[in-house]
Amino acid sequence: MKSSETNKVKVSKDEYLRLKRVDRQFGAFLSYAAHLLDIGKAREDVSAGRVVSQEALFRRLRI
């Protein structure tokens, strides 16, 4: 058996589409969680009285 054949697994089209949808949703969740963490960090900086440049703040908030 060739090495390229050992790395492949047959998956039905329905299962592939389901896994693709789950992967997309998981990616969206991770992006959302990272965004919330960035907002929390920015709020901590503001409440601690630290001066944050507007450019850095926008970069953190992805605006």
C-alpha cells in the first residue's frame, strides 16, 4: 500500500458536509471567544486607568 493511500479515509458526502459545517461553527465560536477576551482586556486597561492608544484599541477590538 502506498503511503498516500494510508492517510485517506472514505467519508460519505453527508458526513463530510456535516463535519464541514461543524468546523465552520467551531471556528466562529473561537473567533467570538477571542473577541470577548480582547474586550475584557481592553476594559481592564481602561478601569486600571492605563492609557491605550486608539489604534491599539481598534486593533484589539478588530474594528
